[in-house]
Amino acid sequence: MSIDVNGVKYDVDENGYLVNLEDWNEDVAVKLAEGEEIEMAEAHWDLVKFLRNYYEEYQIAPAVKVLTKAIASEKGMDKKEASEFLYGLFPKGPALQACKIAGLPKPTGCV
């Protein structure tokens, strides 16, 4: 399977995640977001950048609990507020959708 972005084909797996993490760029992210019916706004990009930095440091995509805790701490929210914030941005699952758009592998523990 593949997606076409500006005339270039990028391989994706059966779930729509990039096969080659090095293929990621912002245009690819926008295309992946379109597939998830998400229009990227600043808050989406902030989370994508957070995820990419986290992955670069730990070589793993964070589970939703880790993501929620980090966002709560960063934004001065409690965990419930952070969870609602994340699901507002990525309604089908913040870890799943955000990691896909960030060009990262599917988080471990996600169905």
C-alpha cells in the first residue's frame, strides 16, 4: 500500500502507518491527517512534534497514559482535562492517530 504526496509515493502498512520513518515530512503528515479526517492546527502540530521528539529520545512511541501525563504536566492540566484535550484533537485515539500522523510506528499496547 502507498500514499501519494506531491507526486511521490510513500509506502504505508495495512493500517496506514509509514513503513519508512525517514519518509516523514510535514506534507506527508497532512496527507496522513486527511486520511484520519483531521485538519492540522497548531495544537496538532505541537503534539506531533512532541511525539517525534519522544520517539527520537526513547526509540518507542509513548502509550496513551504516558502521553496524557506528559501533556497534563506541560499544560498544567489534571489527567482528565489532558485526556479530553487529546481526544478532542484525535477523536479515534490520541496515541494511534497522532503517532500515525507523526510518521511513527503504532504504539505498543494499542489495538
